Amino acid sequence: MRTTWLLRVISTLAIATALVATTGIATPDVAAAATEQTICFDGALARTRTEIDADMTVPQFDASLGTLLAVTVNGPSVHLDTDAVFESTAGSAVTFAERMDYLVALTSPGGLVSPAPIAGFILRIPTQILAAFDGTLDFLGVSAVSQPSTARDEVAPGVTSSDATVLAAFTGAGTMPFHLTTTISETFMGGGGNVQAQINTFAAASVQVCYRYGLPTVVVDTATPPAAPPTPEPPVVEAAAVKAPARAPQLPLTGSTSAPLAILGAVAITVGAVLAWRWRPPRPRFDV
């Protein structure tokens, strides 16, 4: 009978040992996933007369921020404004009309695909009849016609690339030039062979470049417990015959120190209670 209870006690101790071991197992290191962020820069060209042949620059991606994943170009955005006046110097009335065609192209650097060109036209003067020259070239009177100031805003579709060659070209501490060109053409319809004109055309442009990048991976160590304070060294005894007592070997900490002690204490109390009850001395009987 006692052997059966002894086996139960041993089983209880085995379960308690397993619980302590489980409590002491540390969680492995967890590598936090890299988060993605985006940073954008603007390049601009102030309003100037066409024809334009100039660069708009933006900073390269700073590699200290993380790993460049993609480059996106938004635009370019272009603002055109133009005005014109015409006067016929012909000796008789003529039919006259005039239109402006424009083409704005942005060339991307670093092997990046360029946005589609912006193209369109503005009808400066619809078809109408101009009288014979009135004798004064002042762009006034029945022999003259004017186009009021006309504006046009255009935005090209954006482009994105994650090509390794492009990403390498856009990474650094310098700048990247986006080359802008404008082409304006004028078409006269009718008017004979004697027309005077004054035409003004201006353009302003901007481009936005966005860098999508991943932040550096941060490793969070959740396994290492706080370091135990060092055990103070025993005082040095000068007498040669006296040796400092050897310190008992310490087991490494693998988890919380309070949880294992609490579990062992509870198990010890339980085992003690069981043993005390099983092997208590027999009580005297008074009914004999």
C-alpha cells in the first residue's frame, strides 16, 4: 500500500519538475518586421518663356534611412499661359484663324521610364474676317484681332519602378536631374501674305519624386533575463593557512526566479502533507 503512495508522490514530483522546467524556458528572439515608409521631394521650374530646355532636380535617397524599395515620379505638372495680337496689313479683307500646338516632355534620369509627354493645342483666334489694313500698325481697329490671356494646366501620369539598377542610381547623397523641354508651334489659317503678330507664351513646371523604403530590421531580445548582481568576493584573509571558502556553483537564470521557487514550495508542502497523513502513528482505541 505504501509503495503505491510512494509512486504517486514520485509522479507528483515529476509533474512539478516539468512545470518548473516549462516556466524557466525563455521565449526565442523575435525579429520585428521592417516597416515601410515613403518620403517625397519636389523639383520646380519657375515661370519662364518658352522654349524651355532645363533641368528640375530632386535629392537622391539617403541610404541611412533604410532600404530603397521603389521610386515613383508624380507629374510633371505644367502651367501654360499665353496671349497674342494679330493685324492684317493686306490691301483687302481676308479670312483669318490661328492656333497654338504645344508639347511638354520630361526625361527621367537613372534609367527610370519617362512620363508620357503632355500634348495639346489652344485655338488662339477662331476663324473670322479681318478688314483691309487701316494704315496704323497698332494691333487695334477693324484690321486687328487679339487673343486674351489663356492658361492651361496639365499633369502627366506618374511612373513607378523597383528595378535594381534604377534604385541604385537614385540612392546617394547627390541630386537627380529631370530634363524638361517644351515645343510650341503656330499655325495660321488664311490671312493672306501680310499679317503682323505678337505672341507671348510662358510655362512653369514641377515634378514630385517619392521614395518607398523599408526601415532597418530591429531585433527584440525577449529571452535574456536581467543580469544577476555579481556575488561579492569574500574578504581576503592574510593568514596563509586560511583559505577563502569556495563559492557554490550557480545555475544560469533561464526565466523568472520567483515562479519556480513558488511552484517548488507548493509541491514540497503537498508532498509533506501526503507523507504525514500516510505514515501517522495509529490512534489508541478505547472500545476494546
